[in-house]
Amino acid sequence: MRIVSLLSSATEILFGIGAGEDVVAISHECDFPPEATNLPRATRSLIDSSQPSSHIDEQVKRRLESGDALYEIDRDLIRRLQPDLIVTQAQCDVCAVKYQDVLDFVAGEPALAKTKVVALNPQFLLHIFEDVLRVGQAAGRDAAALTFKNQLLQRYEQVLRRGTPVSPPEKERPRVAILEWTEPLMGAGNWTPELVQAAGGQPLFGRMGEHSTCIGWLDVVAARPEVLIVAPCGFNLARSTAEARRLLDLPGYRDLPAVAAGRAFVLDGNAYLNRSGPRIIDTLEILAYLIRPDLFSPPEGELAEGRAWAKLAEGGCALRE
């Protein structure tokens, strides 16, 4: 089988179930696992992501309003590869190639008449687990996908059992604010509230199963979060840290309970929180420690402080090479 993955989370699933050897091209955003990064890139972004977050937001809105695409498909490459399967997404037109653009391209290409298109569209954690099975079925790796999904589910349940004990009651759960974008401010939705709850916290912004929404800084101040996590979508830890530092000068920042207690953090939102693939469980294990350090040990390896996350302080964040 020849597979083209137009979604970073799908690429991680495919390699996780042992189908990496069948992947012949990936998207411009795919950066994990390392062995996938040498494959040809079948998409490219038309947004200048080197700009500040406010400028990126303006670019996206301008292109959406005019009907222009945010991403471009390398049609010549895919024609040459003639894949049996293309895995893409229908969850967010801002985050990856638009599903309809993929369907229209495949439908208009005689060489792709036998190509199957599978689109992932997760809003809840359960959907992410189900997507592992869907990708596995489409890739002819049903048994491996079931095993992989059960491994992820087992890790989720381990955190859930420890993070949601009978005591303390709900009102004593730490109040957690997770920001998915900084200009404008956005409270993380979709599966993020579920992650916070499973880790033993009380989510303040974003609704379970719904897209992230814009909020005001005064809303954050009024909510008085006891844990503050900044995880801009699409940015690595270094870039997320640079974006998060704009919060330091906002009125009331230093008075937030989270800041006063040294519990303001930056998270690599590109690799973890906002990527709906296998590493969403890594995200949960990171959040569990950040939210309930009384119940969970510090994550190690690639999930450790300075690699996947860092403290947000006036002196900046120390990142590990």
C-alpha cells in the first residue's frame, strides 16, 4: 500500500501502528517521528508563520474572507506517487489542508481514480482513540491499530484513576486556564477540557467538543486561575515562550493566583496539546503533573521541563538543547 498523509497526527498514528513503511509523502507540518521527516512534502503553507501571532491571525482571516486557500497541495507529486490512500482532516480548515480541496483534487485526477480518502475529524478524546482504529483499518493494519489504541487507552485510564479520586471534591480542584493563542487570546476547546478534568483540574475556558473561542484578558483575570498554561497552536516551545511573554505586561498578570504560586507555564502546543494524535496522551501526562504535582511525578525524557514545557517567569524560560 502507498499512503500519503496530509496531517501530522495521522502520520504519527501510521508510524505508531507499523505502517510507516507504507507512507510515501507527508504534509509540511509533519515532524514526528524523526524517521518520517525525510519523506517528500505534499503540502505547503501560504501563511507567513514567522510573523507575530496577531499578524498570523490577520493573514488567516483575510484569506478566509476572500476565499483563498491557506495551504497548497503538491498535485504533481501526488499524481506521480498514485497513492492507494490519502489521510487528511475535516476538523479545522485553519490547521491543515481543507478536506474539500483534497476531495476535489482526487475526483478530478484520472490517475487517482482508485485512491481512497480518509478524513479525521476529532472533537473529543474518544474520537482520537477511534481515529487510530479508522486509520488502521484503512491502512490494512487492524490488529496493530487495536493494540496501539489499547496501549494509549491504558495510559489514559491510569492518569484518570489517579487524577480523579473521590477526594478532594470538585470545588477543590485547581482552576486551570489553557490559552491556545495569544493575539487574540483564545481558550482551548475540543479535547482540552477533558484532558484537564482527567488530570484532576477544573477547566475554565473552552467547551468540550467545540472549537476554541476568543476570550478577553479581563475574563482570565476574573477567573483567577490557579494554573495558567500557554500553548499556542502550531508553535514549538521556544516560539510559544516568546509569544507567552506578552502576557507579563498585561494588567493583573502578577496578581493571578497561578503566577503568585509559580504555576504559570508554557507548553509546546504544536507537538502536544493541539495535535490530535498519539501524543495527546503525552500531553495528558504533562498536564497531570502541572495541575496536580501532589499526585503525579515530573515527566521525564522528551516530556521533561525544558523540552516539552517550561515555567513562565519574568526571567524567561530555560530550554534544553
